Amino acid sequence: MDLIFEMNSLSASYGTNTVLENVSFRVNENDFIGVIGPNGGGKTTLLKVILGLIKPSAGSIFFNSRLQDSEKIGYLPQISTGDVDYPVSVTDVILSGMMIRKRIITRMSADDRKKAGKIIEELGLSGLEKASLNELSGGQLQRVLLGRAIIGDPKLLLLDEPGNFVDSTFEIDFYGKLKELNNKMSILMVSHDIGMISSHVRSFACVNRKLRYHPSSEITNEQLLAYGCPIQLITHGDVPHTVLKQHN
């Protein structure tokens, strides 16, 4: 498989606080990797380094030449339903994912709007094209932001805790959509819900200042501890749970 990007002995810091230390990690075409670990362990910082929002304090990150332009990366950040009081419609938010490709401010073409309409339909948002963000449920808002992330046909999709606002009626469709997208792009998905995402991702990266990569979607308590992940898996029948253990 072709390389998407590779980190070599990379560290990242906020001032004197080192958040990622000596990380070596690569992502290939069509990878679907679950990024797990404790709060404050560096998961979101990892995504910000990939996006170029944070410069490494040591080491390097190398992208395939096809990913040199930032429009090749789609990003769905963590969201808050209390931070969406903007007079902007669902269609306009999704279309905003095309702006970086325009280079200069121009009107959206008929083809752009047709593409946005197709995504709106695929994500179950038909009828909400003109709705404002503050009129949406958490799950609907998540779908809109996913639409914005994928409208530019990225080669790499970064998702930061996407399950936080996915409503139960869209959950199966959401992960089904990610599986479909994975046929044409690599996906890194940060999540605390290992039990849920383990049936969807192909491998895991545990981030707790350092990064340990586990090349399988099947992961045990023993392996998590061996890789320095203080997480315990518990399953009651068909309902999985996760428990964070004490950190040293």
C-alpha cells in the first residue's frame, strides 16, 4: 500500500509541556485506525500535528506528495452544541469545505451545490438544507460537519470523538458511511469508546504521550496494558464498556 504520511521520532509541546514524545508512526492508503488513550494523553495534539496546526518540537512528519496540499485532508473536530449560534445554513456549512480548494473567494458553482446536495441526501439531512446550525440536534450537527469534511474528496479523514453527538438513529448509518468512505480514503478516528469502534476500525494506536501501534482490530486487556494504555475492556453480553485505570 502507498504511504499517506509518516512520523519519525516526533515530539510536540505546549511551551515546556511535552505532550507527544518520540512518536514514530505511519499511515497507508485505506488504513482505518482507531486512536485511543486517556484524556490529556495527546490524541487531539496528534491530529493537530498532522493538520499542521502544531509544529513538531523534535523529529519530523513526511507526507506523500499527493497530500502536500491541505485540501487533501478532511477534519471533523470535537464539537459543542453550545457553539453553533451562527446565521449560516446547512448547505453553506457543507460548501465551506470547498473553500480551501478555491484559493480565492468565488461563488460556488452549480456543480459544487449539486455535490453538496448529494452529500446532504446521503447523510440523511434532506429537508434541512436551509436550516441554521442552532436548529439542529447534536446528531444532525455531526452529520453536517462530516459533510463539510468530506466534500473536498480528501485522501485522509481525521475524526476527533465523532461519536459524542451521533444519535442512536444515525449511529449504524454513520459507521456504515465511514466504512464506505474508507474505500477511497484513510481514516484516523479518535475515540474513547473502544468497544464500539473495535468492530469498525482495522487497527489501533494508543496515545499516552508516547504512541503504541497495534496492527489489529482485536485487542485484549493484556495487550492494552503491554502497550501502556491504562484501559480495561468489559463486556456484558452484547454491550461493551470501557474503564480507564489509574495512570502513573
